[in-house]
Amino acid sequence: MSKYYECIFLDRDGTINFDPGYISCIEQFKFFDYTFKAMKLLSNLTSNFIIITNQSGVSRGLIKEDELIKINSFIHKKFSKYGLNLLRIYHCIDLPGNASEFRKPALGMFLQASQEHSINLSNCIMIGDSHKDIIPAFKLGMESMLVLSGNGLLDQKKFDNTCKPDYIVKNLLAGAQQLIR
């Protein structure tokens, strides 16, 4: 029997969409061709999704904030089209060298989501392509899945025995298939 999650948290770039670098406009944003097949499978395990993403390109001047909002709106519409309940997209525009408590791997966006949506994080899973996605999940008692798409292949070497993902999979579709088994 598959586990039911209160919410599935997802990273954005490299997890649900191609990561060519800083995506500065909607025309550059491309979902992986398997993203919504994977999302439909994951919807058997939860009725709630949240995206948590660092978007320092805004602070670097590479992305205009109104373009980021357009991309977020596009993602919401696409999730809605497939009958998926995307509660919210949380993004942090902080630069790595000047990060607040909201820039992953810090916990701020997760704690804010938990508070705003009354979510018990220990009944959730975080799926991402970076150690920055797995560290907060580990600290918050969430399950975690590292996808090897995006930065995952490089980042899998950054884990030690104290903090490792619960699952390491090729991509979001392989991860969804593993979770519903």
C-alpha cells in the first residue's frame, strides 16, 4: 500500500522543468515531457502540491520580477489544467552570499508554507534535484527524494552519512512510479 502525503513539495528548475540556467521569460520555460504524467501519478498520494524555489536571478538582474510572476502563473494554470491542486509557489530571490532564512537550504519557505496551509511537514515529502532541497527536508523530518535530472547527478556526491535523501531516482517520473508501488 502506498503512503499518503499531506502535501508533496517540489523544487522547480531541474525537477519539473528543464534548467538551462536563469529562466528570464516564459518562452524559456519548458516542462519535462514526463512532468504531468508523473504529477498525475503523484496525485494518487496527495491532493496538495507546493513548489519551493530559489530564484536569485531576480536579485542578479537576470530576471524581471514580473516575468517570474508570469512564469508562476503559467505553472499554476498548467497544474490546474491537469486537475492538480498547486497550493502556492514560494520563491526566494536572495543572493547566496546575502541569504535570509527563506533561501534554501534554510527552512523559512517550508515553515511559512506549513503555517499558511496548516501542514504537518512530517507527513510530507520534498522532491528536488539539489542538496539544498534535501537538507531542509531532513531538518524538518520530511521524507526526501533526489531526482538526478537537473543538478541531481552532481549533487548526489554532496551527501554524507548524516543527511541523505530517502530516495534517489532518475527523474520525477521514475520517482512517482517508485512511490506508488
